[in-house]
Amino acid sequence: MSDQNRPLKWGIVLFTMVFGVLLCWPPKERLKLGIDLAGGTSLLYEIDTTGLNDFEVAGLSTRVMEILKERVDPNQTMNLVWRPVGNTRLEIQMPLPSPEAQNRRQVKEAAFKALRERNVRRFEIETALSAPPDQVDSALSTLTRGVGARTPLWPELRAAADARKAAPDDYALREAYEAMLERVLATNLDEVRLRDMLELTLGRKESREVELAKVIQQHPGYEDLIKAAASVYDAWASKKGALEDPSDLKRRLKGAGVLEFRILADRDAQNPTFIASQDPNLRERIDEYTESLQKRGPRLRTGDHYRWIPIKDLADFMGLDRRGATEAEFEERRNQYGQIIERYAGQWYVLAHEDPEYTMIRAPGRDWKLEEAFPNLDARSGQHIVSFRLNPVGGDFFSELTGNNVNRDLCVVLDGQAMSFANINERIGQTGQIQGRFTSEKVNELCRVLQAGALPGRLKETPLSEKTVGPSLGAHNLAMAEKASLYGFLVLLVVVVVYYGFTAGLIADLALILNLVLLLASMAFLQATFTLPGIAGVALTLGMAIDANVLVFERIREERDRGVPIKKAISLGYQKAFSSIIDGNLTTMITCIVLGWMGSEEVKGFAITLGIGLVVSLYTSLFVTRLFFNTLVGQGWVKDLRMRRLLSKPSVDWMSRRKGFFAFSVVASILGLGSFLYLSVQNRDALYDIEFLGGSSVEVEFLDSVPVTDEDVRQWVSSSEPGVASVANWLAQAADDLEETTVRAGETPRTFIVESTSDRLNGEQIRALLHAQMSDACDDIRVTGQAVMLTLKSDVPLTLEDVTQRRKAAADVLRGRAAPNLRGARVQLSQEVSSSGGEAVTRYYEIVSVETDLQFVQTAILAVLGDKLKIEEVVSYRTVSDSTLTNAPYFIVEEEDRYLSDVIGGDYVGDVSRFKGGVAVQVEQLDPPLTIDEFKQRLDRVQLQAEYQATAGRERDVRPLGASVGLRNGAPAYDRFVVLTADDALPYSDEDAALWRDAVATPELKLVESALGTSRTLRKVIQFAPQVAEAARQDAVAAIIVALGAILAYIWIRFGGLDYGLAAIVATFHDVAFVLGAIAFSHVIGATSIGQALGIFPFKVDLAMIAALLTIIGYSLNDTVVVFDRIRENRGKGNLNAGLLNTGINETLSRTVLTGGTTLIMLMFLYTMGGQGIRGFNYAFLIGILIGTYSSIAVASPLLYRPDKLFIVSKLIAGTLAAALVLANVDHRATQLVLLAVLAAGVAYWIVRGRSESVRTAPA
């Protein structure tokens, strides 16, 4: 590198360093963690391609992904990761909220709690009014709470209350008192309205300021709290992830893309205050709906014939120019079309019909769909129109809807948002047109909207694979990996300074630090995901980055040894090391490309990390370090470089020892491959992870209060002894219990009830056990107490006998497959967390089986071990109905009620005065029973979901009924509860009974049902369907073969001879065979005390292990290429001989040992301190580094000396790889044997009859 423009070069270095720090700081916010570090869920779905041709299937997963992304997460706030897998599969990853995100939510809720505390409740006011006369004024004054508007109201309220007490039967005085009380309560801030406003104006600064000013103007006493709430709300919303559990994501995926057609409500031209309709029941006052919108928001009331629909984009909806439209133009357009459009909390809504004859929505029995929509031109007018085609069922429905509503406006609604509308000119059937004053852009937009409501292929009900990592496990993985990487990095820095001296060592260390910063910055900039293998990739990158410096420094040392001046020696050192550095990095980069192309998300994270690290290391080692040296030497600050020597000039005759090396390598390779193949055939379940077999893996966390041993857990999971409560036995018993359930037709068409006849199965368990057999036939499977109600799809004509047969089939699967699979489950301690005193307090166990139905496994584990685990499971229960008053599953707390017994009966004496006008929801038969705190926590957690925000500000109490039925986590547990709630803004009255039911009673009932009916998943859940496992096996073998082939081609071209490429591939194959043997050996030594002391367990082959093998290939080739490069340099144009080979090996020996040693330092820290999540990866890589260093010296180079043996071994390896392809792609044993026999015969013939074509004659 020239010394010219040195200031500019230093500017580039400083800029990249500062820019890199800014990009990745703070790392907790900038760096994106994968689910194995942050916790989360990965779902792999199969796309239903029924009825699609090959052309439609091509690129299907990408099209489905784009549509679902727009529907499920249109604002990109959920941090979902979407990844098409082939044409027909789609992977969606959902990270769990980080601790920082959870803290932001807690701060937000605290701000809203402060708002609620400034409000005054009816119960508090009435309590103050009932105080002794001389204390009433002071009691009322304390309720002012800084809201000045209340102060002048207190005297009037007291006067009205006194008048009412004096004449309690006077209706007028009672009404005057109620009116006065309402004036006081009107000073409260409506939290629901504030939340709506903040959500609807998020990101719209002008609308936010206008709406916020309105709220503050109405409630000046709340100004400080309103501004604080808005601030923390924005901080939370800007980084929120709305999904907290895999069930939330599944529900959104299932419900996404709901396309509806609705007739819009028209304003009566003759009387604009009414809705136009020929039906007198539908001719209602418009202000009833507009007032309801302003008071309650767009929430539907019972008996409403119309619904407020949010408009996605007002300008598009009304056909206005968004750049210059004025409010007057909007009013003119609204009056011209006659729609009823109003604004609430900054969001525009349009009023549409709700009755079935005016809508075309998805509902049971209405399985219609849009098949296509495309832009077109009207044949008569030449205007842009939308042409579309429905399926036959949809054509019938649409014909009826449009035929009955000619000359009315039809609104297209997608996912609950009004997208556009058009006037119906005539009846439209299966094919039709939507006309309007459309531009071509508007038509294209309408087509996209319509197509978005009809997925080209829907996701199948059950994911092919599901992988869930709990937040505690992800945090533990991250902490362990960070700690190991940090320690390894610090030791590495010290080693480099010690070996290469202060100057060269410090320069190398600074380059390493810059390497790390730029690597993290690149990951942050690209939004690449950091996974657990990715952190290993960072550590590995740093270890391997030293190799470039080592190559340069060793070359500089050689030049100085020959007496070359320091400045010239540095220049020559970089020149001569350049080709080796480039070749070594490119061969490793090839494996990164293969991993990124064919790997899973976690493996891809490793590949991206390592690939970026390799590119960055070229910049730091070839540009930055050279700039340091040139500056220091050029300024005269450094006169020489003092470096230690690992080896003085070695002169080993490696070629004379080649026969011993060959013998060892052949024996080791055969033993390694042989033992691995033997285990593959004899005990493949123990050798391969479920990623390659299909099955499920669940990690459970036991309560601190439950003492467990390894043997205890094995007994609880897999014991088949009669009378032992084990998971396997439960599944067998569940098969019998399922067959004993009663099956009967439901009260409505296409419904069936499956009900338990014993207390051993509850409704939730029946649902899980029937899911695989019934999910494809049902629109809904709903739990009702000890039974489930099956609602069949309209096109599935199952009879009662058919449903009974499917129930029997489910029982047969439980008995014949699931129970035996769990008896063979592998149970192992995966982690043990100790307290600060060193005493073990929490143990985590992994339960792995080849049972692929995750519902079976989870249900059985929770049934047997639920009371011993840290989980929150679904609670089965029964709601109690009020048969005397409401005839509904809730009770009214009436004005005269004082005690709980007055509300729900019985002899309960708790006071309910503060819940007058509210609702009581009673539940019983809870299984499992809950403590009071557990019930409250469930309610609090569910209340944070968007659909329950309206219940947030209400007074609520949870009370147990009857005596406790035992202890749970050391606290009394109950199986009967009542939940009391009151809403001061809407107390019960006969006049507003329907409104109270819809706004208070029903939401509270749903809140309780949701709190009991949801679960928090186990710590770690993984499931792979057989077809996914088969694809993983094929991809793994293909990845190795593709990587070897690509590297062979590169080395062949780079070194100008096939023998160089073949020698490198043979050495690499030797390394892989050795590592596979080491994996098989871990199953022998892992069960011994020696193995456990060394941290060796029976490691399994999973995708991370395949990543390790591919990285070993890259590292081994990097080592080999460096030696080959020196051999090529020494050889020049001469012939290759033993002396040249020995010299090349000896000259690079120091570099080979030092690079291997520095990489081993990082790996040793990762192996010993990085946790079990990457222990197998590091074990394989450790062995690979050692054997790769050996093979570059003792295998690859000697094979160049004997090309005749090289070609024979290459043919054997080609045959072995072909055999691996057969084993990976063919499952039938007899077919395998026939193909392998044919393959063996072909390879033998090839070796005997073939002739080696070498560029030179091998020596005798």
C-alpha cells in the first residue's frame, strides 16, 4: 500500500470506527436477537396447494408471505421474521418481548393507573355523602384530587343529596340527585377514549396535537397526567411487539385477510337526520349512532342494525386528491354520495349495514372466496374498472346481495377496514365489475385489495414444526455465550501481544477490536439476526481473523531474517501474504454461502455472522494494520519489530513419514465413519436430533419447592409400570377414556358434542386429543366444561357415526403410537441454576421423543407434571348462570344489594356496596384450582391485550368461594371464584340494560373466560413433522456435497490443477469422517464419569452440528490452502518433489500451529463456559480444528506427492458421498441395499478400469 494520501486513509479508518460504534450502540437496542437468545417461537407452515397448477405454485410462499405481512403486521411493529422455504412452506418467527419492552409497558400502565386514581368513583362519592354531617364537606373536598371543576359542584351535590334523603320517595328529587352525580362523574377522564385517541393518532403528529389539545381543554385538571401518559405511550408503542404467546400469532395467521362486502348506510335525502331505508325497523336516527360513537367508540351494541367501520385512507376512500383536498371538498363529496362518515379520536369511520341481507361476510355455511381480480376497461365508456371472479358459492351470495341493492354503495372491507366503495349498477353474479371514477392507479390498488382477501394458497391448520424458547432460557443462553466470548477475546488479545511483541501485537489487537465493532455494526445495519450459533460465529471470526495477521507477521519475520530493511520487509510481507489470505477467506466464504442458502434461521445467523466477519477481517488485516505500520515506520517511531518464535526454522522430513500418516488416517476415518454409520442404523433415535427424525422436544422447569432427581423425571415421563403416574401411562389411559366419551349431535346443524364420562379427561384435554383427527373437518372446536363442541365445515358432510369413528381413530393413535413413543422418550438434565449460596434451586429437563403430535405430548406432560412445573396452563371451568334474573352466565349487582349473598345466593357475607350497578361473574369446577394471586395475575395479563383495553379502568375484585381445596405453590388454592366489577360511567339501569350488557357484562365475562382459557407455554417446545425432518436430512447432505463441490472447483481453477483440488477435498473428507467418529464416540464416553468431567455428553446431529461440519470444511481448507500456496510459490515452474513439499510445510508450520492455537483459545472458552446450547457445536469444532491442523500437514500435502493414490481415494470418497445421498433420500431398506450394492460395484469398476490423469508422473 502506497504512503500517498495517508491523512485520507486515516480519515477513512476513523470514520468507519466512529460510524461503526454509532451503528451498534447501544447494542441492546441496535442488535436483533434470534429466538434462541431473546426467547420466542418459530412456526413452519405448509401452504395448501389444492387446485393450483405448477405455474401457480411457483413462488407461492413469497406471494403468501407478502400478503400475510400486510395483514398481520401492516405497521411492522411486531418484530416478526418471515422466511419463505421453497415454494410451499413459510416460516414465521415471533420474538418474545425483551425486558426493556416489558418495562416500557409497565411504565405505560403505571401512567394510566395514575390517571385512574385521579378519577372519582360513584362509591367514593356516596361514601363521603354518608359521613357524619360535619364531615361531609371535608370528605367531598378530598375527592377533588386537583380537578378544579369539581370544587363548585360539591355544594350543589350535597344539597341534592340532602333533599333526596329528606324525601326519598320523590321521583323528581331522585332524578335531580342522579343528574348532579352525573355532572360530577363527567369531570372524570375517560381512559378508553384517551387510549383510542393515542392509538389512532400514533405517528400522525398534527392529528395527535389537535386531539390531545381537545382532551386537555375538556379536562384541564389532568393536563400533567395526560401529557405524561402520551409520552410513555409513544415510547411503548414505537417499539412494542403486540404478540406475547404463540397462540396469539396462530390466531392472527388464521384470522388474517378477512374480506367482506357491506352495503353502506345512506342519509335520507328528504330527512337528513335519518338513515334512508324502506324497512321501518332500519330507518333510525343518525344521531343515535353518532352519539354512541363519540361516547363508546365504534363498539357494536346489541340490537344495532348498523356498524361503524374504520376507513383505512380517507382520501382514497372518497376519491380526493390527498395533496390538495380541503375540508369543504370532503363535505361536498360526502353530501354528494350520501354516506354517513364521522370522526372519533382522530380516525374516520363510515356507517355500514350489519344485518345479513346487507352483508357478505365469512360465517359458518358461507364458504365463498374471491378467485381473481384484475384491472380492465369498460367497453362502453372506456373508463378504468375492476373485473373480478368469485367461486360458484360466492357468485350465488354476491348475486343476491347486489340484486337486492341496485343503485346503492357497496363497500369493500378488508380485515375490518373500509378500503373503498362503488355504486352497484346491476345484479352481479360470479363475474362482475366494480365501476367508479377510477384512475388506473386506483384500479390497481383495488385489485391488490381484493386479491389480498383471497390468499393464493392458505396456510394449513397445524404447523409442520413449532419451536418455542422461553425468555429465561434465551436470557441464560445469551449470558453464557457473552461471558465465554468476552473471556476468550480478552485472553486472545493478551496472547497476541505476548507473542508478537508490544508494537505488532498491539496493532493486531486494535485491528481485532475494530473487526468486532465493524462486525456488530454491519449486523445492526443489515438488521441481521444474532443467534446462538451466530455468537459462536463472532468468536470464531475473531479467532480466524488473527490468521491474516499471523500470515503477514510471519512473512515480515522471514524478510527480516533475510536482512531486508523494516520498511521493505513490511511491504513484502503484505504482498506475499495477500494471495494466501484471499484464498483462505474465499474458501471459508463458500461454506458461508452454502449455509446461508440451505440452512435454518439459526444456522443462517451463524453463516451471516461469519461471512460478514470474513469480509471485515480483510479490511482490518490488509488495510488498517498496514496503515499503522507504514505510519509508525514512516515517522521513525518504530525502528524494528521484535517477535517471539514459536518454532525455530523446522526441517522435518514429512514425506518420509507419509506412510504412517496414511495408515493412521485411513484407520481413523474408517473407524469414525463405521461407528457413525453403525449408530445411524442401530440407534438412530439416539444419534440424530428430531430435526432429522421428526418428533418433539419439550423443556420443563420444575418449581423450586419440588425436589427432583434424574430418575424421578424418567419415571414420571416414560414408566410403563402399572399404577405409576407417568406421561406414557396417561396417554394409554387417555385412549381408553376417549373411547368412553359420549358423542351426540348438537342443537344446531353441523355441530357435535363430545363429552367426558369421567373426571380423568377435561374438555381442554379432549380438544387436544381430537385435534389431529378433526381439525381438517371443523370450522371451530370449542371447549365447554367437560366437553367440546365440534362445528363442521359446510363442505364436510360427516355423520354422527363418522365423528365416532374419528374419535376411535384418535384413541388408536394414542394407544398404538403416542404411548409407546413416550415410553422410549429420552429425558436428560439440560440445565441447573444455583442460588448465590451455591445450592441448586431450579432444574430443567429436556424430554425428547419421536412423537410428532405436539398436542399429545404437551397435554400429557401438563396432566401428569402440571403441579410440579413453572407454567400457566389452561384451566377448565364452568360458569354459573343467573336463572332468576338475567338467564345469562353473570349476575347484576343491584342498587339494593349489600352482601354477596344478595347477588349470587348462598350464605356469602362479603360486602358488595362498591360494586353497585356492576356485574358478578361466578366460575366453579376449576381444574387445576388457582390461588387468589394466580387468578388476579391472569386477569391483569389478559387485560393488557387490545380487545380488553376498555375494561382497564374499572373497579374489580376477585373473591374465592368456599374453603380451599389444597395448596398450590405454598398458598391456598380454590376451585370456585366470583369476579366483581363496576363501571361508574355505566351503572346498570333498566333503561340502559342492553347497553350495560354489551359494554360491561359481556366484556367482563369474556375477560374471565380468556384469563382462564389461555396458557403460557412451556420453557422450550420444538416439534418437527416427518416431512420436515426428511427435508432437513436431504438438505444437510446436499449442503456438504455442494460445499465440497464448490471448493473443489475454486481450488482447481485457482491452483491450475485438479490434483490440488482433490487433495484438499480428500483431507477435508478425512476431517469430517474423524469428527463424525468423535460424535459417535461421545455416545460411549458421555455416559461415563470421565465424559461428564470433560463436559462431553451424547451429542446429537442437528442443524447446528451440520453448521459445525461445514465450518470445519472451511477452516480445514483455509489451513490447507495456505500450505498449498507456499508450495506453489516455492515450486515456480519446476516439478513437484518431496523437498518442495517438506519446505512448504515447514515454512508455514509456525503459522499453522499459531492460528490453530488462537482459534482453540476461543473455542475452549465457548466449550467450557458457553452453555449446553452450543456445547455440541463447539465439541465438533474443537475436534475439527485439531484434526484439520493435522490433515493440512499429514494428509493433503503428501497426497500431492502420490497422485495415483489420490485419484483412487477420490473415487472412494465420491462413492461414499453418493451412498450418503441414497441413505438421505431413500427410506425403504431393501431399495437402499440394492442401490448401495449397485453403487459399490460401479465404484469398484471405476477404480480398477479407470486411469489416473495426472499432470506429472508419480515417483517410484
